[in-house]
Amino acid sequence: MSIQAKTYKALLKLNRFKSIQNITQKINKITYKVKFEQWYHDMLHSDLYSLTDSSKPNIYKHRYKLYNYIVDSYSLKDTPITYIEFGVYKGESMKWWVDNNLNPESTFFGFDTFEGLPEKWGNRLAGTFSTNGNTPEIRDKRVEFVVGMFQDTLPGFFTKNTVKQRTLLHLDADLYSSTLFVLSNCNNILKKGDILLFDEFTDVKHEFRAFTDFASAFNFKYKPIASVNRGEQIAFEVI
């Protein structure tokens, strides 16, 4: 019997796999935290424009400074856009974009189950962020909600909806699996000048890991636009 087999058998008898798994998860989190810090440092020393400092109050509101910066920088107030949000919840972000883009040719799509997280995310249990299946009340004919799991609703979406305008993808699905699935399925429709927004990017084991894994696997080219709350919300332009 090999040393590995003997070790496996000994651990099995001791029932220590759960403890080892917990230790491994902690090490992985530290590893991705270090990766994020190095990545963010490199971005700050390239051309990333940081709008706010996370030590300031009203951190949640800082994301709207990021949105305003994008609208002003890309003249999006009256420009037709396709805005696609993944993880809508109560629709605060979507409503902001609807109110701040006035072009009648713009379209806004919100993907969500509206039944909460499909799996545990950190300390939040599956089902957190549920609206009991109710979609937000946004009275604008340009808005459409796509209800269901991304795996069920997204693959056929782009066969029915041709995206020619500047596209803004707002990724607020929180989970690694959901974020990576979305990015992989949107890769073929993303074009130069499109914009990606992330809402929980400093969750290094989820949105950050999903984006960097996606960028590596698909040789995805991007440049940073701006961030707030030290990278928690961040925007990239496709190049």
C-alpha cells in the first residue's frame, strides 16, 4: 500500500476530513485575498481611477458615484444601451439606470429567480434576498424581467435578442458559480466598448475569482474604468 493510500485510510478512520476541508477553505480564502491585493495594486498603478475611499460613510451610496462617472464619461444619458443585470433583488440599481438613461431605444433586462440565493453565500443561507417571486415595480416599457435560474434562461436569450448597442452587464449574482456561468455565456456577445459592472468584487472567492478565471480561460481583454469602496464595486471596459 502506498504512503498516500495509508494516509487516506488513517484519516478516514480518524474522521478528520471535515477539519482538513475547513482548513483548506481558509487557506484558499487567504490565497485569493493575496491575489486580489496584488491585482488591485497593479490596477491602481496602471489607469484605474478610484472614486472614493471605503473609510467614508454611506458606503452603499458610493456605487452611484461610480454609475454617474460612467454615464458622464461615456455620454450615456441619451445614448441607446442594452443594460443586462444579473441579480436584481428589489431593483434599486436597475431603477437607477432606467432613470438615468433616457433614450427610448434602450432596453433593460433583469435576470433573477426572485426567490433568493440558490446556495449558501458566506454567512447568508440559500433563499436570502428573496422577494417571494415578485419582480420590482419599474414602470417603464423598456424594462423586461427574465425570471428563473440563469442556467435555464440565459443560454437561449441571445438567440432571441440581438445586441447591437453598447452593452452594460451588471453582475450582482454574488456567487462564483452564477457569475462564471453568466460571463461564459455572454462572452460571444461582448464587443469593444461594452462595460462590465461588478457589485461584490472584493468577495475574492466569488466575483473576483469568477472574473479572473473567466478572463484567463477566454483570453478576455479589458481595461479598468473606475472603482469605489476600494474595489468592492468596479467597472471595466471591453477592449
